[in-house]
Amino acid sequence: MKYIIGIDEVGRGPIAGPVAVCACAISLTNSKKIDWKGVNDSKKLSQKNRELWHDKAKEFKKRGLINYFVIYKSNVFIDKKGISLAIKECIKEALEKLKLNPKDCQILLDGSLKAPLQYKNQKTIIKGDQKEKIISLASVIAKVSRDRKMELLHKKYPKYNWAKNKGYGTREHYSALKKYGLKSLHRVTFLQK
């Protein structure tokens, strides 16, 4: 293997906004050049530390130490085709953008994620975002990228407070839904009946 690719998704459960998947690749040589101390599952890091690691990832990419892509599928796609297919398509597109030969890659995926079949060397790891640093980094990149997207969407629809809840079904979000109704970014199939 020449490369390790970590893959994680963010935004499986919200009632508004897209799902995001990050595929983050590093060569075996470069993996030894990075101080991984402090990177962890995005849910276990403070917002400040997530932002810090996101900035580090951008710098690593700029220096050619890593490469990554974040792919989104919209709420409309999710409503039409389902969350599982949305995530599967994101993984496929992110891997295609990396332009690496599947034979050269070891793919590490969080939770129950799977890569396309041509990636023979793949391993799905429960709590992989806590056990494998490359998945942790993919988790952080995906989380910060999606959060920033939801913060921008908040400016368009401030009454739903997506800057804070990131589209998740909080009590405040459901209350706003009752008061102001659905917007074009809501996942209709995810709403409680």
C-alpha cells in the first residue's frame, strides 16, 4: 500500500441541510511527518480544537502532505433517494476526486461505511474516528465544513437558528418549524409525524 485513506460522514441525522463525507488521503511516508497528537473524533473535540485541526489540515494539504475532498448531498437528494445512498454516492465521488489507484490504497472507514467494491483493501471500523487518526482528521474536516455551510444557510433563514443547531432536530428547531413552516432545506422524510 502507498496510501491510507480515512473516510467519515457528518450530518446523517439532521432534519435540515446536506450530509457531508470527507475522504482524506495520506502517503505512508507523509504519515510519519505529521504530529497527530490531539486529533480525535470531531464529537470529542471542542469547537476551538476542531477549527484548529481544520486549519492544520488545510495547511497540510497546501504543503502536499495530505489530500482531501468533502462531498455533499442535498436534503432534496436525501428525500428522493435516502440517506444511505446519499452517503454512498458521496464516498464514491470523494474517492474519484482523490484520483488514486484503488490497488495502492488502504481505505479505513468509520462506523458502517463502505467504499466501492474496486477498493479491495478496505476496513470498516466501529468508532474508527476515535481509533484511527486519519479517520479522526476526516471527521473533523467534514464536521467543520458542514458546520460552516449551515452557518451560511442560517443567514438566509435565521429563525431556525442553524448557526447553533446545525440543522439537527432540537426543541428550538421544531418550535420554529411549527411557527414558520418548512423551508426548501428541510428533509421532509426526516420530520417527526
